Amino acid sequence: MANDVVQKAMDHFAQLVKEQLERVETMKKAKNWIDYSTLKPIIIGIIGGDGIGPYIATESRRILEYLLQEEEKAGKVEFRNIEGLTIEKRAEVGKAIPDDVLEEIKKCHVTLKGPTTTPRKGDPWPNIESANVAMRRYLDLFANVRPVRVPKEGIDWIFFRENTEGAYVMGRRGIAVTDDLTFDFKVITKQGAERIIRMAFEYARKNKINRVTLVTKANVIKTTDGKFLEVGYKIAEEYPEIECDDWYIDIMTAKLVDPKRRTQFRVLALPNLYGDILTDEAAEFQGGVGTAGSANIGKQYAMFEAIHGSAPRMVKEGRAQYADPCSMIRAAALLMNHIGFQERGRKLEMALDICQQYEKRLVITGRSNGATGEEFGNYLMETIELPNLEEKWQSYQA
């Protein structure tokens, strides 16, 4: 009996190793980066998701269409709604992303995605994989990029979180050897570490930032995290003008709340799980995860999303119209930056800072004592059109 159990576990692990070796070969043959300037139109898919997702997606699309109205009229951009990435349909077909929905997503160059429900124990849904994790894998969206800015606190961070490996890539592939013994698996490849860390260094060089920080737990997780560090310091040799240092995830979480140290960090590169933890902590300084957007970037596709959950309780209680769309709208700013409309993206970011952090003429509370998402969207568009927008934004930075 014991030998059978061991053999079953060995067979399971052997299959995982085979799959990951195949993935390494695929990464070695990856296509070059897409050039958005050559596309006409750039197809932007809007994915509502579920829960409050469709509500905040509607506002986010309205803001995007407002800012890109001339490009849409000229046929330079095209918007498409992508339906069906709901928990109901995903549960019905038993897949993280239904096949027909994935095909529609692949027809778009970039997507703006609302939150989707990931079932957990006790939920009425089957235990299907996270749609986010699956999409990152299917489209090879290896870089999760999350900026956090709080100028009055001197905070200007950008996190480059590896998206396709680490502890999450095989989160659904663990094994219960017996009732007493369970295993999960973590994987780091040289190719996976190289591309995310190089992206962080390239960003630092382009923006004249002189420090990149690697975050791991390599003192304990020596093989995989050790590989990430090894690759990071090797790449750092190619960027002599940029200082490279490394911190362990536990002390890094402490230093982000240390007012004497946190302003020293600018660009951080880190594996998947640590990136998930640290970016949620970082978002709290900006007002919480409801205020932060993120980019999921690959060489051929990119997906921009709100980083919070789908809040089904708000829908159940009839409060969905009061959901805060700012996280998804910040993701829309990242989307515009990515596809070549940096000036429009910057205007949107400045307007969001003014409306959320400084002026606060309308406040979203998630309830009827606050603004609706539509009302806040109108406020945001009024602010975008201010002739002295940048001057006003700069005055708040002083």
C-alpha cells in the first residue's frame, strides 16, 4: 500500500516536471513584442466579469471612450464587449474560462477586465480555477505591473510581479498523498525570472530610476527563490547605473510601513505570491485595493484589471451602483499608457489623484450615503477637462 502511494505521487510529480520543461521550451521560442503603432485598429475588449464587475466596467468603458473618442472615430481603436466570463457560466462548463470566451479574448489586442469570483470552500460553486490565473497562463501575461503613488507621503512605487510561475502556477495541481500528508508545488525558471526582472530594470532605466529591489525568501526557500535572486543579480550587471539590492518578504512588508524607509524604494521585482501580498499592502496607502489597478503584460497580449474582488454581497443588497470604479479606471489609464496614448493616460491619472486623494468633492462609500459610480465618473470627466489640470495637480504635490 505504501509503495503504491509513493508511486502515485512520483507519477504526479513527473507529469508536472514534464509540463514545466515544455513550458521552458515555449518561452525560449516566444515571439517578439507586439508593436501597437502598426495596428489599425487596436482592439480593446471590455470584460465585465461578475458581481460588481459589469457595473464598474460600464463606467470604465465610458471614461475610455470619452478620452479616445477621436481615435475611435478615426478607426484607430475599436471597443468590444466580451460577455460570458461570469461565475455562472464558468461553473456550468466547469472551466476557469469558457472556450468561446477565450476565443473572443484572443481576438483583442488588449482587454480591460472587471473582477471575477474565485470559488472557495463553502461557496455554492464548484472548485474551479481562478479566471485571472488561467488567463495569465493562456495568454502568457507574465508581468503583473502595479503602480502605487501617494505624493504627499513621498510614495512612488511600481511592482513587477511575476505572473505565470511561482507558487500560483500549480496551485490547482497539488497532491494529497494521504489524509495526513499533502504537497503543493512552486516553480521558478531561469527564463521566467529573466523576463520579469529585465522588464523592471528596463523600466528603471527608461525612467531614470537608480534602484531596483528584488524581494524573495531565499534564506529559507533556497532553490526556487535562490534562482530568482541569482538571475536578478546577473541581469543587474548589465545595468551598472542602477543599484540592485534584495530584501526578504517578511521584513519588506515591515519596511513599507516604516515612514523612514519606505520612500527609498521605487522599483520592486518579485515572484508571484510575494507580489500578491506586497501589492495589496501597498494599495492601502493609496486608499485600499478599491483604488488600485494593475497591468498584466505579455509580448502579444495585455490585460488590465481591478485588483479587488467581485463583491457579490453588494449586488445581493442592491448596492452595486455605488461600487467604486476607480480601481478599474486606474487600470484603464495603464492600458492607455501601454498602447501609446501616454498623454491621455497621464491626464486620467492626475484627475483620479485630484478626485480621490485631494479635492474629494464626491466620495464613494459603497452605500447610498455616497456617490454612485456614474456620478463619480461625471466628476472625473469634468476634472479631466480643467484647462489648468496639471497646474492644479502640481499644486497638491507641493
